[in-house]
Amino acid sequence: MPREITDADGVTWSCIQAFAGLGNGPEKADAARVGSARDRFHVVCTPSGGAKSVRLELPGGWEERCSDQEILEAIRSRLP
């Protein structure tokens, strides 16, 4: 399920773990893992308004563990 976050500019970012559409099995979760990192996952955040999506590396459980501010900072760090 996507997590939506709105930044100070009013852009709503919809973030979802990469490969989430594959299902919930353990082998599916492995597809989203960052290399050999045990607790890091690829997350794709897509903004409203047609700007470019960004790919983040966030800790497991990011949906509940990361604050909106932490995710927005990660998004900003990936923007040109």
C-alpha cells in the first residue's frame, strides 16, 4: 500500500516499496532488497504534477518507522 507525503511546496509524493506488485512472499521481498543489505529496501516515490520519480533506499518497516520528514529529506537528496 502506498504512503503519501506532502512537502512544503504542496507536492504529494506517493511512495511504495519497489516490486510491491509481485506479492508478499519472502522471495518477493528479496527482489526489493538493496544488494546484500539485510534491512534496506528500494522504495519508489512518485510526485503529483508530473515531476520525475525518485528511487530511495530505506530501512525495513519504513512505512511505520520513518517519519514524513525523514522520507522528504531522502527525496530531496535524490533530486537534481
